[in-house]
Amino acid sequence: MSAVLKSKSIETIFNYNLNDAELNSLLGDKDDRLDEKEYLELRSTNGILADLYRLFNLRENKKQANLYLNKIDDNDFKDKVE
């Protein structure tokens, strides 16, 4: 019997209909910006959570931002995000 591994979908900033200003703030200018595939390949889980935290801070949704911040498991990394 063989095991079948299902890839786990991960929530990112790309799930939240980013506007141009948010994209520029989070990922840089359009010419230098990562696409979603590159983003997933290069960002760590904590980096993705930090970007979600930053996105919701930009949107002034502190409650949602703090939910993502609290999911970051590396305290040194978390301190640099705040």
C-alpha cells in the first residue's frame, strides 16, 4: 500500500486581492516584483506570516495583523517584524 501525500495549500498575501500600493509596499516595484510562484519558492513560512502581518497593518486591521504575528514561531524573527 503506497501513501499519497497531498500538498498543503498555504495562505499568503496573494489570497487578499492586493492593490498596487500594497504590492509596491510588500514586494517592491513592479519591475522587480516576485510573482506568486517565485514568492512561494523563496519565502519561509515565517516570512509569509510576516507579510500577512504587514498587509493587515497597511489595511489598519490590527486584530487580523496580530493573529498572523502570533503565528510566527521564531521570536528573534518576530521581534524584527514588529
